[in-house]
Amino acid sequence: MTRLTASEIRPTPGLGSLAFRFLVAVDIAGFSRRPAAEQARAQDDLENAMTHAAMGAGLDRERWYRQPRGDGDLAVLPHDVNGLSLLADYPRRLAAANADVNLTNGGSRLRLRLAIHHGAVAPGRFGPVGTALVTISRLLDAEVVRQHLCRRSDLDVALIISATVYDEIIWSGLCNLTPEAFRRVTTRVKGISYVGYLYEDSSKVQDYIIPALPRPITAESPLARSPNLYPVGNHDHG
């Protein structure tokens, strides 16, 4: 596992260590209801799917700080990650890799919840700390995402993005995902509300289950000049 260290987050003198990073969290739906042997196989299948998805999207997963969570994975990405590839390409690649798994494994169908956020993190003794970690976990576990998988039996991956990602990336017009493809949702946990945007464009199910590829990044693109700019997919309950 890659460890996020204070040296990777260069602090301003007197202000401590803090950096804004992309975060990706994935959870296997219905994991707790699987017998142990199927849980182990589901973990292997998920790892293979995420690895192939990252490679296909041009993302170096070896550089991600990852926290395995038994039924999923939470990752803090390096500062120079390509936000457009993460948002518009990684979910599409993950859905395709997951579909391949379900065609070949012969066991229980692998269905996933996927959340993407961008926020402030700092190194801690047991891993990264900060409200960004809490936000992405709340969005991933939101009942509305679970219900979306219940209703859409055609989906293998349900995608939710944070309001930050929606505002800064979807509205940028730099990728082939439109604001209308997402629905604003709110989940309230322990008295705190968390706003996210659920990807649910069903106008063309076969075309929109997997988001389209991003447009090419040119030298004039704001993301080309600023790689840290914010970026952002089933009937089981997990």
C-alpha cells in the first residue's frame, strides 16, 4: 500500500500539511450477504476490474494511496492526476471491466457503487485525514445510490460525484458529460447534509450506462495548465 506522507504534501510554514486531492471510493453491493468464498472472489474481481480500468484511462494506480475496506476501496490520488480522465474515462472503463468480470466469473453478479470527490486531506498516523474522506464515504453509502441500483437492474456500476466535482468539472464543458445527465441528491448523516450528483441519464441506456470518452486536452486547456483542477456507474444493498 502506498503511504501518503507529509513530504508529499508540501506545507506552507506555520500552516501544517494540507493538500487538495481527488478521492475515489468503490463499494461492492450486497457484499455482506455473500459467503466467505464468494467475498474473497468478489475482492479479487474488483481488484482486477479497477486495475484494468485505471490502465485503460491512463491512470497510474500504483501511485494511489489506497485504504482497502473489505467490501471496497478508498483511494487518495496524487496531485498530478488527469482530472478529465478520472471523471469521464475511469467510470466508463470500470463499467466495461466489471461487465467482462460478470461474463466470465460464473458466480454472483458483481455490482458496484462508485463515488468521486475533490477536497482537502492531510497525512495522519493511520492514513489521510480530513472532511473530504468523510464526504466521499457518506456519498458512497447514501441510500439514494443503493436504491438507484435496486431500480436499475441494467446497471453494474452506479456513479455519484460530489457537488465540488459537479460544479468544477461537469460545468466546465471539457468532457462529454452534461449537467442534465446528473440528478442532485442529498443525504443527511448525524445532522450533517452532504450534496452529491447521481449519474442517471437513461435516455439511451446502452449508450449512457458507460460515460463517453473525454475530449482531447490541448495546451490551451485549463486542465492542461492546472492538473490539480477538480474532476468526478445493482439491485443489491451493501
